[in-house]
Amino acid sequence: MLRFATIGSGWITDEYIHGAKDSGLWELTAVYSRDRARGEAYAQKHGAKLVFTDVEELARCKEVDAVYIASPNAAHYEQCRVLLEAGKHVICEKPLCAQAEKVKELVKLAEEKGVIFLEAIMFMHLPQRAVLEEALGKIGNISMAKIDFCQRSSKLDSFLEGQVPNIFNPKLETGSLMDLGVYCVYPALHLFGRPESFQADCIKLHTGADGAGILTMKYPDKLVTLTYSKLGQAGANTDFQGNEGTVYVESVSRLANISLWHKDGTTEKLYGEDEKYKLMGWEAKDFYRYIQEPEESREAYAHCVELSLWVAEFLEEARRQLGVRFESDKEA
């Protein structure tokens, strides 16, 4: 087994740890927290023997092969840089960085150090992606795709009461696009490639963060709309419309409940729903495979890296159109 450490102590880290352990390929040896007491409590919760409050010290630890990062977006670049420089493999939660140039820099650093650097996006690693792609091949020419991730934030009520939760604070490089929109961008670019052009609009909050948005991507033969929101809950979900049928996906982030509607009116249920930790376990399995089987997995890993660069460029241009700026953005 490979040994890993975590940065971040939220529910998403809990699920990743569960999935990684469940894979039988990973052993949790260390956790990082800025607060030692919190770190020790988290280590005890998950059975890690080491606790770090300094990323540089974690990077020097010989009992850690790889690190899963789920810290606030604004911390990703520096934490990834320090760990990659020390020769650690890194899987970092989306989005990797607010600026594409920083992603390119980290990708280059990982190549120089001979380590794996992966964006943690479930869509790219789920076996049911093959089910989706096979179904798309059965519906003829796709003229329209509507990809949706609208989920009312658990922090919205406190925001409406006058507080500024992290998710609505641009100082942490967050907002609806960077939190949920990225889950829509990934399948669009993976399935259809880069668009000829796209337009973006959003509902901007008083903090400067975007609360909800719509992106329209134009291709020679199709339109792809991405809808994402932290302000309300989706009802329509995702669909891909072809002249021979339509593929419905209830959750594009988890690829849950995939159905195929045929033009004769009949419907097939193609895939159901998995537990969250199982979904994240597929990320952990591929991360392991890219490290341990570099030749066999070269093509798959290269595609993940290329797509993460495309996504970073797309998100940065989308933010430019939306007028959503972060302190780390260079002045035009």
C-alpha cells in the first residue's frame, strides 16, 4: 500500500479517506491542520499516527508518499507547490488554481520531479462514465446538451443573515462557478472538446462572489448550456438531446441515475446511484494506478492533465466575462 496524508478536515476529506481505505491500496499515516488540537482530533478519528501544522514539515516526512488536499481554494497553489517540490504525489480538490498559469507551473514542476499531480474530479474516474458515453453514442447527432449542478448552499441562510461564509467570500477564491460550475465544465470539455466560443452571465452577490451562473458554449453542430447555482435547488438536472433519443443524468457530479429515452417513447434505466465514499474511492484507485503503473496508465493520466489545463483556462476566461475577480488575479 501507498501512504498518504490529508490537508483539510471537512466532510469531503472524510469521504476521500473512507474511499481510499476501502480501495485497499492506501494507508492514512498523517493529517495536516493549522490547529494542532483539531489535527490531533482528526488524526484520532481516522487512525493517523502523525499530525503536522506546517506544510514544509509535512513535505519532508518520509512516511508520506502522497497528499490529498482539500483546503480552501486560495491555499491550493502554495501547498501543491511545496509538496511537489519535495517529491510528493499530489491529488488536489477542484479547482486546482484560480489562474491557468499557476496550473501550468505546477504541472511542469510535477513533470520535473517525476511525480503525479491530479485534480480530484470524480467524473474522470467513475466507471459509469463509460455507461454515459456508450449511451451518448446511441442517440444520434447531439444538438443540445444541458448540464446542471444547482444545489442550495447549506451556508445560504447565514449569508442572508449578514454573515460571509467561506463559500461566498472571493478572498478564498470561491463562489458558485469555482465550487459547482467546475463540475459542469469538466464533462462538457471532455465529451465535446473546446467550443468555438462561449458566453457567461451570473448573479453577483454583494461580496463580489457569484451566486449562480449560466454558460452557453457554441460548437459547429450543437449548443451546450451549463447552469450552476448555490442559491437554489435544481429540478431539471442534466440531459443530452440527440435526434434518436435523449440521455438523462440526475447528478452530473456523481453520474447518478442515468437513463436513456428512445424516440419511440420507451425508457431504459442504465445506472443507479453509489455512496459518496465509493465514488471518491475510484479517484483514489486511479491516483494509485497512475503512480504505480505509469506506463500502462500514461494515456489516461495525460488526458487528465490536459483536461485540467483546459478547465483552468476556461474558468479563468469565464470569470473575466463575469467580472468575478480575486486578489491573486494579475491586473489587466
